Amino acid sequence: MDDINYSLYLVTGRDLLPPGKDYFQSLEESLQGGVSVVQIREKKADTAEFLDIARRSKAVCDKYNVPILINDRVDVAIAINARGVHLGQTDMSIATARSLLPEGAIIGVSCNNENHVRAAIQDGVDYVGIGAVWGTQTKQLTSPVIGVRGVGKMLEILDGTEVKAVAIGGIKTTNLLRTLHGCVSTTDHALDGVAVVSDIVASKEPRVVAEKFTKILEAFRAINFGLLVAPRSVPSKDQILASVNDLINTVRKTGPLVHQITNTVVATQSANITLALGASPIMATEPQEMGDLSRICGALLVNIGTMRSDGKESMTLAGYHANMNKKPVVFDPVGVGASAFRKETVKDLLNTWQASVIKGNAGELASIAGSTEVASKGVDSVGSGFSDPSSFVRALAKKERCVVVLTGPVDYISDGVWVAALRNGHEILRKFTGSGCIVGSSIATYCAAAVAVGRDTENTDGRLVYGDMFIGAIAGVLVLTVAAEIAAKREDVKGPGTFLPALIDELWVLTPSDVLSMARIDIC
Ligand SMILES: Nc1ncnc2c1ncn2[C@@H]1O[C@H](COP(=O)(O)OP(=O)(O)OP(=O)(O)O)[C@@H](O)[C@H]1O
Ligand SMILES: Cc1ncsc1CCO
């Protein structure tokens, strides 16, 4: 019977201990902090030393009733009566290990790709160690980093089996919540635990670090473990509009600071749009100030429209701090399909931090989803869009574990369960540059307001962001497209040149009742 609690799986590493810290003392403290299973990993020790370390480690673990697994060496596991072994892809075969080990022994295997997981199931393993999730210095990487976003597909393969899963590779208290949130399949299969090495072993206070891990793991499980959003019954149009009304008033009342890292084409108009909504923009890009800004801003917008490789650090840091501070991250992957550089950058960014909202036109979102149904020309989408935009946007939201906004003649917004189709807007929005980018600024503004509303009402310890990002995104699109309709009808608007200032003015005077009375919204 596999009764192991895989939640906090410690992999030992004596060479990582801080100067002066005794290995057994460190192990005991980590157990006191909540480590629930220990793997003894000794890559350099000879057999006698390995046996001695393993035997004495087991005595410590026995005190806390925590099972011990041995890396690679089946003979050592048998000799010390360990609970089982952990094998790499190039170690002894599972079948041979099974034949040597006593009945009921646990066997786990490292998996770097989906085929490894399928083979592990066939071989009858008890658990898989999926990694590397993050880059790591503790192990010479023999295969590429999978990234948080690659784990879900591997977990889905485990559906319907008893095989448990832990993620491994660079997991720290600082990225744990992001790891747990991101490592869930579209079938809601979540991790059974996380394997940690250096963050605990290299610490002078392993008990304190292990306690932090334990607390975050418990908080994540206490909310909707594995689920993307808190379950809600079908949201009515009236409920949504009432919440949009609240967000518009909250922005006017609180004037949230919206940090925007955006492209050089639209920076000024984005800042002016943000001001017209009643919020404050700050368009900062220096990596050093990302932490400070994250603490004081209401939301972050990351738009890659004109990004250069030297801009990646600030985008990476800004999103990281936003996750740490539970602030919304609105991501606009402008022109992502246009070049390999953009594709790689977007992949890296989305593997580092969790976006709260991803907004794009059909071509951009097709590229992120790996779909060939819609093509792009530079920053523009080509053709008539997806044959079933609702299903597309719902599936992408589920996969990316965030709200997704698909812009176009009709805007589709999904939280992975529900889809709102918004039919406001005007064709003239296609006739000047950066209309999609200002939609991003507007969404970030109302997501900031959603934080202010959600903070008072939600238990958020296990979440990456406060507030209802679905409503924030709907408000952002609605306000902008309703104001665009009003501006486009003005007599002084002769074309795109006169439209943009008119739009800014109409946003400035727009009332919640204008939005509510003109909103054309369907929920499916
Ligand atoms: N034909 C249309 N009718 C009404 N509204 C439209 C139409 N096309 C686009 N819009 C509106 O324009 C806004 C921007 O959407 P669009 O898909 O054009 O963005 P985009 O391609 O990313 O723009 P850009 O690259 O210029 O920033 C959306 O809010 C959408 O509602
Ligand atoms: C035209 C253009 N090029 C890079 S960003 C941008 C603004 C619209 O997305």
C-alpha cells in the first residue's frame, strides 16, 4: 500500500550544506518543519559511506515517522530497509529493481517528457518525479527545462492511474505557489507534492524554510486545489454588469497605480487612456525598480510590442514580483507569431510568472495555443478568426490557467469555465495603431480595481492574485469599446486621427450608466 505523503519531498545534498551545518542536524530540522518524505541522494560517496549515511538518516527519519527512499542504489535500499528507491532514466530498469526489492517497496522514476511518463506507467512505478520545472544548479541538466507550463500535459497522462507525481527542479518558497498553480492539467490533475533540494538543504534554518513550504502547500490545497477558478454558477448578465459598475466606481474613487511595460509605439496613448479612466499610469522599465513598483502598484501590464532582448529582464522581474505580491499581471503578446525571438520570449515569460489575463488578437492567441487555424501578419491577425472562438478561448484559459481575452469584431473573454462575448466596439478601432494595446491598459486598470474589491472579501493565501480577473477583463473591454462607439459617432470625428483624442475625452466623461445601458454581452 502506497500511503506515502508526497507533499514536501526532500532530496538530500550534503555538498549544499551551509558552512558549519551538520548534515543530520539539518535533516532533523527539515523534518520538524514538515518534510513528509526524504530521498537520500549521494552521487560521490562510495558504498560504505553511502550505507552509513543512509542508515543514520533512516534513524533520524524514523523518529518522525517519515519514509526514506534511496536514489539509484537498490542494494543500499535493501540493506537499510528503506521504503523504496528513486531511479533515473539511465539507472537500473524498474522491472529489475522490482524483482530485487521486497514486496510493497516504493519505486519512483525521473521523467523529463511525456514518453517517459507513459513508460513509467507501463513499468508499474509508484510515482514519477517530473522535471526540471525550473533551471537548477543542483544537478547537471541532461535534458531541457520543461517549464511549469509543460507539466500539465504530463500529469494528464496519469489520469485514471494510481501513479503519484512530484515536480522537481529549482522549486523554492518564492516560486512554490506559482509552480503549484501552473502545474495542473486541463483535466484538473494537480501535483501530489514538490521535491526540494537547495532551498532547504542550503539554508541555515531548514526548519523555518520547510515550514514556509508546508504553509504554502496547505494554503494552496485549502482553496480549490487543482481548479483554475472558484466554482461559480452561471453568472447572469445583470450580476456581471453590477460588478462592472463597482469596478468603474472603484477606479474613479481609488485611482489605482497601473505599472505598464509597453511598446514605444503606444506608450503615450496608453498612459493618457489610463488617466482618462481615472487611474495613474507609470511606464517604468528599469529592472532595479521592479520590486519597489510592484509593492505600490495595483496591477502590471506587460506588452512585448517593441521589446528587445535587453528588456526581458525587467519583464521577467516585474511579473515575478507581481506574483509574489499577489498583483494582477495582464499580458499582451503583441505579434508573438512574427518571429522566433518573440515566440521564445513569450514562452520563457509565461514559464516564469503566472499571467492573470492574457489578451491578444486571433493570430497572437493562435500562436500561443500552437494552433494553425489563424495566421498573423506582423502585429495583425489575418482572416476571419476561429471557427469556434468560444471553445478556443475557454480551452486556452484552462490550459494557461488564467483569464483569456480574444479581441476582434466580437471580444471573447473566458475564465476557463464561462465565456463572455462582448459585441461593443467600432470598426474605426482597426484603423489606428495600438487599439489592442490600449485595451490591455484598460484591462489592467480594472483588474487593479478588482484587487481592491477582492482583497476585502476573499481568503487569498493560496491564490496568486486577489480579486475576480474575469470581471476585471470584462470591465476593461466594455468601458473602452462603449466609449469608442460614442466617440465614433461624434460629428467632429472625421477619421482615425480625430478619433483617438475623442476617445480619450469620451472615456474621461463616461459614466457607469452609459456602460451598463450600452453593453452588449452574452454569457455561454
Ligand atoms: N470590426 C470591429 N468592430 C468593432 N470593434 C472592433 C472591430 N475590430 C476590432 N474591434 C475592437 O478593437 C479593439 C482592439 O482589437 P483588435 O483585435 O483590433 O486588436 P489588435 O489587433 O491587437 O490591435 P493592435 O495590434 O493595433 O494593438 C477590441 O476591443 C475590439 O473590440
Ligand atoms: C505597430 C506596432 N509594432 C510593434 S508594436 C505596434 C503597436 C501595435 O501593436
